[in-house]
Amino acid sequence: MALNNLNYPLDFKFKITTLASDFNITDKNGNYVAYVRQKMFKLKEDVIVFNDESKSKELFRIRANQWIDFNASYSLNDIIGNKNFGRLARKGMRSIWKASYDVMDSNDQPKFKIQEDNAWVRFWDSFVGEIPIIGMFTGYFLNPSYTVTGIDGKTYFKLKKMPSFFGRRFQLDRVIDIDDEEESLVILSLLMMTLLERARG
């Protein structure tokens, strides 16, 4: 099973009716791509990617490689094909100010970088978000974006938070074509990163 041959852009839409961090992924035609659920009350991050909201078929599993920690990394696994795509690694101190992640392949070789485009957007989102009444509307005008670049320096994907009242929509677009297995690696990395960054605010 792989995440490729997709019709971009993809929409990530978080559910607001559950306590868990669940979100649907649909393509540009509104067709289901996957349903993502983060297990609650786990000492280690544990994320399951299902075929759809019925959760009848588990496709992928993303797990933290160590206890919740500043420099945690996350293994990206295909359940059906019983294979490891690689891992996502957060770059500790650098990610305090501006989100920065490395994407490694199954041989632990660096393949891509995910970086927040403008750290000031997050800063003002957090600052204004504390202001009564006004803070409720930051989801409409303070929306971070992220760029995925390869080790060749090319831009492959763009992820952006879309204007919404609860900050619950993200959109992923592919900029240039990419190898099928690498596409799955990047998309799984972005699913995990979206959960982590949304939790940070």
C-alpha cells in the first residue's frame, strides 16, 4: 500500500467532535484518501492511518522511537506491506522558533527537509490568541505554511493551514513529480508533523 497517484491538493480536516486528534484526508474531488487518528494518553506518540472513517482497515502506523522528548523521531510503517518507509526527526532547539524536520529513508539517509516558511506567523498567532474575543479569530488570518525540499534543493510540496474558525483545515499541494515510495514517505511525515505543530499552537 502506498500514498501515491493522488489528485492534489489534499485537504486535511480535523474533527472537532472528538477528544482525540482525528482528521480526514480527501483529494481535490472530495474522495477519501485516509483517516488519521492519534491515540490518546500514550507516553509515546502513536498514530494510526486508516482507509476511511469506519476504521475498518489499518494502513499505516507512526510511532515515536523514544519517550516524549525534545528530539523525538517517528518511524513511518506500512502495515499491509509490512515495511518501514523511514522516519521523521524533529530538529530540537531549531524547532523552538521555527519548525524544522528531517525526513530519512528506510536506510536512515536524509531525503527531505520540512521547514516552516515564516516563524512570525506562529509568534503572532500565539500572542494574539491570548487576547479575549479577538483571539478566537486568529484561525482566519494567521495561518502558517510549510515547504518540503529535497536534498537536491528542489521544492516538492507545500502545506498550508487554511482560514477556519477552529484552525482545523490544512491543504497539501505537490509542486513537482516525485517517486512513488518517496511520496508516501513525505506524506506520512507531513501527517505526523501536522499533528505535532497543531498541538504546539
